[in-house]
Amino acid sequence: MRCWREFNGFRATPRGMKIPRGTMGARTELLVSADLMYRGYDVFRALSPSCNCDLVIFKNGEIVRVEVRTGYKNLRGDISYNKPPPDRSDVIAVWVHGQNKIVYINARSKETIDL
């Protein structure tokens, strides 16, 4: 199991970091929020962990639901992340640990998009 997890890049927290899982999720949401604000979006963050999505963004009259995930590059170079439940979001924002970059993915087509 450890080999599979290492290959796919899954770790509860990045190697060497002693951050609780919930704190890591909140940190990732804030990093994505800052990136989206830099891109000109109005960003609204959920107050409850039970909400349907993590963020709602607004720009040019369009409202988009965003689910935020922390991801890792696996040994093949693919980005691994926990997939959100279907129909919870329009966009999946994956902060790729170790590369300090955010990848935006269309939740329906699973294709990388540029916001």
C-alpha cells in the first residue's frame, strides 16, 4: 500500500510538514482564493465544511462553483488528487504541492482550463 501511495503522490500532509489535514485544506483554499482574486474574480469562501463547494467566484456576470484540492505529481508526472463528488462544482482547482502552482480543471470534461 505504501508503494502505491508513494507512486500516486498521496500523503495526508506534504513530506516533513506537521500540519493537520483540515489546516492544509484551509491553506490550499486561501492560496487558490488569492490566485483567483489576482485574476480579477470576486471570491466567496464557504463558512461550513458541509457546503456543496469550497468557493464561489464571480466575474463578468458569470458565477462559477469551485472545489479546491491539494494535489501531488506522481512518478509518471500526472497530478494526483482526491476526486470530489460529481456535480458539486464547475471547476476543480488543484494546488500542486512541491511546485507551488494551481491547475484548474473543468469538473465535467476533466480537461485543464485557463481561468
